[in-house]
Amino acid sequence: MKILLVQPPLTMSPEVHPPLGLCVLASHLRRAGHDPSLLDLDLEEKSRPGEYVQTFRAAVREHNPRVIGFTSMFNNSLHAERLIQAAKGVDDGIITVAGGSHFGALPRECLRRIPQLDFAIRGEGEASLTALLFSLESSTPTQGIPSLCYRLPGGIQENHAASLLDLDGVEPTWSGLETILDLKRYAATVPSDSPRKAIYIEAGRGCPFACSFCATAPFWERRYRVKSIGCIVDEMRYLCEEYGYDTFMLVHDLLTADRDFVSDFCDAVFDARLPVEWTANHRADISLGALAAKMRSAGCLSVFMGIESASSRIQKEMHKGLTHGQIMSTVHSLRDVAISSTCSFIIGFPSETAVDVSDTLHLAGRLKMAGAEPVQVHRLRRWPPAPLAALDLEASFDLEALRLEYPSETIPQEDIKTIEADPAFFMGYFTPETQAGSSFQMAQLELLFANLLAILPITAAALASIYGERLVAAHCDALMAQGAISRADLSTALGVRDTLAPYIAAWVARDDSLKEWQRVLLQGILAYERARIGFMATAGDESQATMVASGSNWTVFPAAINVAEILRKLADGQELTPDLCADGYIALSRNENGAVRGFSFGGDSMSRLRQRDPEILSILESTISQ
Amino acid sequence: MSASQSVVGFVPDALAKGLHDGKGFAHDVLELPLEAGKQGTHLRVRRNDIHEVRVGPSKAGHTSLQLILKPEATYELVAKAPKESELLTAIQDPAFLYGLGRLHWFVIYAGPIYRQQNGAFKLVEEQTSRS
């Protein structure tokens, strides 16, 4: 049967990845004997922005499908809704089916919202959609089709749940899609100067843990499943050899939950000798031991870990239970074998206090100083079917949360009104109340620290260290005195620097609770980071004005702090102390590969440098330019 | 499943090919960098201690290597770092290291996995960045 699978517009990013869920589904349908086509409106929007509905109508007329399947993430389900309406507008006889993260989590609610939708599938879609197409083709009843939701005269019917697929027997996805998916178009969206060509591939599904905020674990019924190692390696080989992809983001809720599988997978990738690297999800309380080195030798580039909170109470409440010891040990052991750790934090749990959030940001700063990269800060959101989404919590509409994820830069007023009017369906954009602060304060805190940790990380870590448990309270005072930060000003590294550095400088200058040495220290760190960003961005900046010496690839400027020692203390979790305020100089250099190094120096060498002593300049240049 | 200890690292492609063919040992000791293209830290393994050389993928001129060691084998970790002089102190600013695979400044000691394997870690050499 002819079916058109549709991905609505998804992101603002110019780099587009193939819609993994639909590709896996299309591969499955094809092997079951159906005739799927794929329309990726996220890709089409890049060449014809704002025209996704027209593009869709034209594709429907061209393909003339009997059935159209729509997937939805939480940020584009309103777009999917419009497309479903448009489908019936083109041909009322077309059968519409919906699934994916949002519609698949709330199938009854989506049938309630969208009169033009005929069927919705809860959870994993392969078996149900295949059975539905067979039923439509043979005109047999739909009652027995598992996980299917549809309207009956008496109301909405939801059939019993489908059993989960045995992923071990699944065939490779990509090589079977050549006639319906032009991977070259996706590969062409990777910027030419990008050091990597990355693509998502499915390694498996399901995480056995029960974190209260997590939607994907219950979506896959918490059953850990993996595709066969041979299948995954075959997909990597195909995408590498045919399309030049060299980095694979292995999609699995928690791949490292089965260390034996990961070990065997590493052996297979190593033996395949493919010139590729890969990333995967990990948990800080899963001890990798010697497996970490094996992962690196097999091309593991980085792992993603949800750290969430520094508070043991909040860790317990969210049913995660990570400890500081586990977290630090894992980041260090991965760092030792050159695997990068992405560490993600969540702030704004209902019972979380301002002190809890302060501690969390302190830990985030320490991890960043210890080598985790990147360190992310997100506000708590509720995505069904997460256990937290089932709780009756006080929540309010959060336009800032919507702005973060909406597929286009501006959100039409009509869309805002539609989302605001249905909090049960769009609950992800209604943030729950928290003891830590108001929605506005939490949004500003998220915006500030997410950007500080990325661009001015030493400042972020030092602020968190100096203020300790008072950090959030001090931020609220600064917010009241100085007003809000605008996301629009933070689109580039230099934009972040030029917006946030003055903001922090004013905060520190006006806060009477700080001791004088703390103020000097924070201002000194800010000055250093401003100069470093300017040097690394090779842009004209204020470091030029204070520069005391320079060469073709190096510069020296004064500093009121001991940067080297501050970094060591922040990484070790030690308190910052007054002796770190010490006059000295900083030298930054860039080698022929663009790698930047930094040195600090003080004492007798300073006065010699001020006098531009040729000997010391010579030593300086020969040392820092290596 | 029997287990054996191994060390991993990256060597230039030509050396990897030679090792695979059994011709790559110019000396009795092999120096195995922990990161591709980085000389900051390497493992020093005696030829006679190597049971098997496993050659993995190659990228940008460097090949991933696994050396399966004999049961009683030992090895040394060598960290090369700029010597702290009276004049200059290196700033270990994470901003310099971002960009994937630029973690060499942090790998200046043997991580837990090496210590767990045979306890052979020791700092055996330090080189200055200038003469």
C-alpha cells in the first residue's frame, strides 16, 4: 500500500539530519511489502522557508498516497496538526495516521484535538502501522490492531498494547532506503568547514531506569533492547563508504547499561577498521573501568550523561540517585582516556530550593573546570509519558521555553494562543512552579548560566564557588537591579561576551555582600576571559589596549589574579582565597594548527618585562610560541 | 570468557602497518601515544611483553592500536609536559582544550584503569618545553 511518511519542520539549524524514526519505520514497512515515500519538511524548509504547507500539498498531489503518516516531536506537533488538516483538504479520502514522541504519547488527546485525524498509534509504531496498512488493504476490521487509537460512535477506542519489536532481528535501515531518501541532500547541509560529518543511527531502545522527568524510558516501556552488532556496524560502514559520514551518534536511551554489549560492539568496530568515531548515552553510576579505554580505541568520541542535580534529596525524589563521587569519578576516568563528557543539568524541580539550585550550578562549574564539555543547564519540563507529567502540578505557560525549541525564529501569535489554550496537550510549555524561584527568575538563570558555562566558564565556576548556596539569591538581586538579559543578544560567542561580561561586572560591582578581594577576583577573571575570547576569536578587542608585548601569534597583558591557581582550585572543588588576587601577566599564544596556550607569570620577571628586557622577551617568545 | 590485559593508543599509519606485519619494532621498546597525533603522553611497552598487536581503524593518518600484553607484563606511562619554570606557569584553561580530542593537558597521569591493570604506573620522564 502507498503511504507517505511526513516529518514536519523541526529545527532552525541549517544542518539537517534524516528523520531517524521515520527512516526506521519506512525500512520496516518496505520489508513488509508496502510502498512508503518520505517527505522531510525540515529539509524542504531550508530551501523554501515558511512554505511547508504548500510543499506538503504539492507532494500529496504528486505521490497520491492512500495513507499519510505524521510524526511529531513536542515542538512541531502544531505544524503536524496543520498538515493533517491540509491532507484532508487535498483529498478527503486520504487516511491520516499520527505517532511519534508527542502524538504517540497522547494518542487519545490528539484524536480529540484534531478532527481530521483518523488514527493514532501509542508508543512503538512499526507493528501497529504495518497491521493497519494490511487491514486497510484487505478491508478487515481494525479492532485487533495493537496500540491503535481511533474513533467509534461511542467515543475513542484504544486497543491493547503491542508487544515490543525484537530489535536483534532488524535489518540495516539505510541501505534499503536509497530510492526514497536522498542522503546526499542531507550530507550537503553539513557546513564545508565542519570538522565532522555526523549522522544519527539507531543502536537500540529502552532504559531500565525510572527517572521521574524522563519521557523516553516509559515510551519504550523501560525494556533495554539493542540491534545486532553486525547490523549497526554494517550501517556505519554503508554511511561512511557511500556518503562520507565519519561520526555516528548512536541513538539509544542508555547504550552502556549493558557493558558486555558495548565491549563486543567495540571489538566489532575496532576489527572493522572503519575510520569513524561515535557517541553514546551513559550514566555516571555505571562503572566503565577498563571498558572506557576500549571504547576510545574503537572510536568513542564522547558520551552524554544526565547529571541533573547536586542535591541528594532531589536526586532521590527524581529516582536517579547519583552521588558526587560517582559523577566526578566518571568524568575524570573518561577524561583520562580522552573521551569527552557532555553533562546535563535540570533546574526547577517543584520541591527544589534556591540553595539546591545554587549547589547544582556550583557542581556544573566544577565539572566544566574538570574537563566536561559541554555542560548544559535546562529548566525542568514535563513531557508525557514521563511520570512527572502525570502529576497534577501548578504550572504556567512559558513563552521562553517555547522560543527555545520552536522550529522558526519567530512564533506566530496564533500559535502562541493555540498552545496556551491547551495546557493538557502542550504541557511541555507550561513549567511547573518551584520553590527555587519564579518562572521568570528560573528562565533568566537558565539563560545566564547556560551561556556563561559555554563562553565564560571560569566566571561561571568562580561565581558559583564564591557565592555558594547564596548564588541564586544573589542572581535574583542582580536581576531586580539590572533587568533581564535578552536571548537575542547571545547568538555568537562575542555577543555573549559583550552582553554578559558587563552584566556580571555590574552585578559584582554593586553587591555589597562581597568582600573586596572577592570582587577583585571576579573582575580579574572576567577581564582574563574577555581577553582570551578576543584572542581566540582573532577579533580586535580591549586586550589590545592593555597589551604590553606581542608577537605575530602571541600577546601579553596584565592580570590582577593568579589564573593558573584559580583554575586548579576550581577543578579540585577548593575554596577560592584572597591570595589568588596577585598582580601578574598573562601570555596567550597560538600555534600553526590554531591551538591556543596560556601562561601566567609574575615576580621579578614582571618588572623586567615592563622595561621590555630583550632577554626576557626572547625567553617568552621562544617558550610560548612552541 | 578469559580476559587479558591490554593497552590502547594511536600510532602513525605506517608504524601500525609495520607492527601488524611484525616489522615495526625498530627498538625493543614501543612508545604508544594515548591520543592520535599527540606526543604529550605515551605508554612505553617492551617488545617481549606484547602477546599480540591488534590494529584498528585509521583516521587522519593515525591508527588505533590495542596491544594485548602477556600475563606478567608491565609498562610505563610517560608524561611530557612543559616544565614549570620560574618565569611561566601553564594555564590549564578548559577553553583551550575544547574542540574534541584536545584533552592532552589533562592526561598527564595514569588513569585508574592503568593502575587497576597492573600497578605499573610511574612517571619516568619529564621533558622541558625548551632547552
